[in-house]
Amino acid sequence: MRGITVTIKKKTLDGTDAFGAPVWKTTDVTVDNVLVGEPSTDDITSSTDLYGKRIDYMLGIPKGDTNDWKDVSVSWTDAYGRTISCETFGFPITGVEALIPTAWHMKVRCHRIE
């Protein structure tokens, strides 16, 4: 099994403006071998109860990835050539890498942006 390549929009602090408010710089970072799947009924119910957002995708993040997946924009191209855009929410569900036999160790909730 192999995942797809996704692009995340990573925000970094680029300074402050004249009023002291932070100015953010956005860069695109590609991540290979990310699994994109459908959430279970329990996942949909619990995410709506906890966060007030409907979960549309679960992303499986590969081991060794060091990106921050909390509240970032993610996009990828599906099998039909359409670009799918979504935003992650909530805290990523992380397992201990050494104890998980697959190539992925983290799950991230994602809701679609139209």
C-alpha cells in the first residue's frame, strides 16, 4: 500500500507590522506517502460533538514526518484530476512509531473546503 503526495501550507512568523501585529509568511511543503481515507461513523459523530466540525477525510501521516499538522490547509489531486482542499482540525492522533508495524503513525482529521 502506498499513499499520495499532498501539499500543506506552512505558516511561519515573518515579523510584525507597524501596529505590532504578527505578519505570517506561507510556504508550500509537499509530503509524500500520505494516506487519505474516509472517516468511520464514530469518527464523524465524535468530531462533531468535540469540535463542532464535520470530518470529511482522515489523513494517515508517514513515520518520520516532522511537520505540524494542527490547523493547516492541505491539498491534493484526486484520481480524476480535481484538486481537493481541506483544513485540519483538532489534535493529531499519534502512536508510538516503534510499536506500529505500518509506515504511518499519525491520524489527522480534515474537513473539506469548497
